[in-house]
Amino acid sequence: MEILDALMAGFATAITPANLLWALVGCALGTAVGVLPGIGPAVAVAMLLPITAKVEVTASMIFFAGIYYGAMYGGSTTSILLNTPGETASMVTAMEGNKMAKSGRAGAALATAAIGSFVAGTIATVVVTLFAPSVAEFAVKLGPPEYFMLMVLAFTTVSAVLGQSRLRGMTALFIGLAAGCIGMDQISGAARYTGGKMELLDGIDIVLVAVGLFAVAEVLYAALYEGRVKDTQNRMGRVHMTRLDWKRSIPAWLRGTVIGTPFGCIPAGGTEIPTFLSYAAEKKLAKGDNKAEFGRQGAIEGVAGPEAANNATVTAALIPLLTLGIPTSNTTAVLLGAFQNYGINPGPQLFTTSATLVWALIASLYIGNLMLLVLNLPMVGLWVKLLKIPKPQLYAGILIFATVGAYGMRQSAFDLFLLYGIGVLGVLMRRFDFPTAPVVVGMILGPLAEAQMRNAVSIGEGSWLIFLQRPMSLALIVIVLAVLIVPRLLQRRGRG
Amino acid sequence: MTDPSPPVSSDISDSSPAGTIPGVHLQTAVGAGVLLVAAGLAFGALGIPGDAGYGGVGPNFLPWVCALVLAVCGAWLVWEARSGGYRAMAEPSGGDRADWSAAVWVSAGLLLNAALITTLGFILSCTLCYVLAVQGLRRAAGQPQARAPRTWGVDVITGLCISAPVFWVFTQFLAINLPGLTDTGWL
């Protein structure tokens, strides 16, 4: 009952005309960003972070959240029609969705993706509504040792489980952690790695790293390597699902949601695993003619399931972000940066200290999902037109927005040089297949984890045994080790 | 669940031709670069006070951890490169050969923008960045009309049409400080 009252109060805040407008602009912008190649939700939010200086916190968080899940809807449109998945999350959609589009069923694929996203997003929002408060209540009991180990768990999964190589993931993570060290140490006030430059005393802004690694690197990479790549676009049919399509989609949406939601809830991040799991499940469960469609004409279940799993994960990922302050993806890391700009540290206290903000944000998720369904179903043709923008102009235009984000944050031309340097680093990382998410997550979570670690060791009066003496923290250590070791054992057994 | 990224690359590679994986020497160089970063971090860590206060962990602890771990990672990367190349590499997207001249155009746009933004103001500086970057990208795409004066003209106007409204929206509506050529707030 308490939750329902709080949610209603949230709706009251979220449906003020100004906030509704922010949500609508966010959803539209997010869809555009998802549709356009070369720019993703993390970088879009990062570029717009300077607005946190002026726009009121609830409005801007509603706006950013709109971009965050709007991009998921838009991303599927591109991967179905263009065959170049904008982000890892839509890779699976690209596999079956593109096959469907090639055999003239683009409309059905787009419809099942959009409706599936809506169904999964809404169910996952209900889960967030019901469970986030209790997770927050539980999280209040956690002390620095437990928090530190939770963050270590997030680091481990983001660097070791996702991506191809543990070594390159670890390298990326520690580069991020080192970048997070730059600036004034928050406990002792000692300057670290500033080289006497005043500009570096405040540290490197998350905007610079996100915009540099994703936007600038993308443009440089396109100029260096992708000039001659020609995209082929599939023809779009009428956006319509037959009765049989519905019959095949509905169970797939629900299964996708069930697979995706738990993956979002745990601080383990990433949409790759749930979307692939959902795809594998659908392929396994399909029978007869439907099974034969997989990989040939494209099976609708192969789009419906993974899309639902994707959106469920992304929505449920707000639980660790809001209740523990732990981001598990690039975009949630940047969202955490947005909260920090307001001097708000997401964590268990958020639900008591900023109850209005949190509940308005959750209410806006319901509203946003509905808006996105309308934006993406009848109006999909409009978004597809965005794909007609020629690449050179689009990519050069992105640089203008990158300048706004990077310069607008601190009004320093020095940052623009730094932005270029980070862009070059991003090109190297992409060419040599280093994952970028660990850099961003390491950089934003690193200083928080360091503070928790130092507080924990202080509590232990200088002894590191504190991490082993507390049952929760010990359990987390075991989980971290399991995450590191079990996949390797399974792999070995699979081979042997 | 052990290997979360199975058959995608082979399935979607038909429209985005993959480049070849960079050679062993380049891989070694990247590993050596990581070692260099580690050395730099260690050198910097020498200058950070280690006073731990009540804790036992001072401000120089994490920098040392980063330096050591990156040293191990760098050495390991060099070893992998020398013994058959990085493991489990995905083929990078795009062509085999880098189009350096295109990258020079884009880089010039970005760096000149950084150097001139405070003197020229946001609109003109960003337009310059746009024009140079789009020129590089057009050449990369092999557009024959890239060098034509008409294309340059169109690009200048497009650049102005993007950067001016962006400047106005951000400075007038969102009150974000962006540098202008004049103090009027419109240029």
C-alpha cells in the first residue's frame, strides 16, 4: 500500500506538463539516437550532461531516462533494417530480424520488437516498483566492506565475463581505475597525477571519457577504416502482425522478460548474456516449421524473445543503480555521473532522502514506455528517414555536439584537446578489440570503491581480514571467485 | 552461458566486411604501450603521499595497484602477441588499411576547434571543425565531388546551420556557457 501511495505521488510529479514534455523529448531523442548509427545512449546522455547545471534534477533525470530506454527501441529498428547493430544489445535482433526483413517481413519484425519492448519494459518497471524499495531497505544494513565487495563484483563481471578476453577486459578496467585516480584524493586531499595542471585537479570528467571513447573515436574510426563500407538497407513493409505472429510472439515476450529481468537486478550488467540466452531458448523451444525458419527466413520468436529480454534487463538495471549506486553498463555509469552532478549519491538512502525524485523517475518509466510504443509503432516510418542522412555529414555533425558536451561541462579548451586524445585511445581499443565499458565503469565507480575500501580497512583497524570476517562480504568474495572460475571450468568440461 | 558471444560475427558479416586483425608487431606495440602506462603510473605514484591515517591504506595505494596490475597485463599482452597473437580476437570492422589522410582532416578539425574555440567563438570554430571533418569523411568514402568548391560551400552552410541553432539553444534556453565571438550571445 505504501508503495502504491508513493507511486501515485510519483505520477503526480511526472505528469506535470513540463515533466511530460521532458519525457517526450527524451524518448524522441533516445529513439533518434538509437536509430542513428555512430551514436548511442551513453554518449547522448554524456553530451547533454552540462544541462544538469541549470535544469532541475527531477526533470533532467526523467529526460535522461527517456533517452536511456528510448535508444533501446530505436536500436532494434536499425538492426532490423540496416543489418548493422548499433549496440551489442541488438546483435541478436540483427540476426533473426534481418533475415525476416530480407524475406519481406520487416514490418512484423519491427512490430514484435516494439510491442515486445513495451511488454517487457512495463513488466520490468513493475518489478522495479515492487522490489527496489525492499532492496534499498536491505542495502541500508550493508557496511563499507560489503559495498566494496559488491563493487568488486561489478568490476569482475563487467571486465571478465563480458567481452572476449579477460586479459583485455582487465587492462581496460585498470586503465579506467587509473583515470579515476587523477585529481584530488577525496579522503586525504592529496593531488594525484595532476602534473601540476590546475585543470586536472578536479579529475577527468566522465563526459570527456564517454564522449571521447564513443563519439570522437567512432568518427575517427569511420574516417580511418569504414569509408568504403556500404550499408544496404532492407525494404520496409507495412508494420503489422498477423494473428499467428501474435500467437508466436506473446509467449516469446514473456519468456524474454523472465530471462532478462533477473540479469538486470544483479550487479552483473550487460545485455549480451540475457539476449543470447533468450535467443537460444527460443530456438530450442521452436518446433517444426517455426524451427526451420531460424537462420533462414527469420523466425519471429528470435526477434520477440531477445528484444523483450533486452528491455527487461535494461529497465531492471535501474534497481542496482538506484538502490546500491552501482552502474552495470556504460549508460547507467553516465546516469550515475548525472546524479553526482547534483550532489546526489544513489544508494539505499535515495529512497528516503530523494523519495520524490525516485518515484517520479519510476512513474516516468511507465509513461515513457507508453510514449515509446506510440512513437515507434505508427511513426516508425519517420525514424527510418533518419537512416537517409549521409554518413559524412552525420558523423561530422556529431562532433559539434561532442564539443557542446565536452566544453559546456567546465568551459575549458584544454578539455577539448583531452577529448581528442581519448578519442585516439578509443580507436586503438576498438581496433585491438579491447572492451570500453570497463573503462567507463572503472572510472566512475573506482573512486567510490576506493573510498569504501579505505573506510572498510579503517573499520578493521588496518586489517584486511575485515573482508573475510563479515559473512556478507565473505559470501560476495565467494561469488566473485565463482564468477571468475566457474565459466572457465565449464568451458574446459565442454571441450574435454 | 560460458561463451556469451557465439555465432554473431559470421552471421552479420555479410554487409560489413571485416578487416584483418592487426599484426603481431602492432599487438606487441600496444602491449608495450600498456607497460609504458604502468611505468608512468608507478613514477607518478612515487610522488603521492602514503600517509594512511587511521586506516592502513593511503592515497597512494590504488595508484600502486593500478601500476602493478597494468604492468602484469602489459607483459602478458606482449607475451600473447609474441606467441601467436592476442587470444579470442574479433575481426575489427571496416577495411584492412587505414585511410590516414582522412584521419588527418578529421584530426585537424578537432584540434583546430580546441585551439580556436575561445577566440573564434563556438559557432565559427565548430563550423570549421565540421567542414574539415566532413571533407575527410567524404574523401574516405571516395566521393568524387569532395574537392569541388560547391561541396565546400554547401558544407560551410550546413556547418553553420547546425552549430548556430545548437549554440542558441544551449546558451539562451539552457544557460550553458559556450564561448561567443562577441558578447551578444548570438554569435
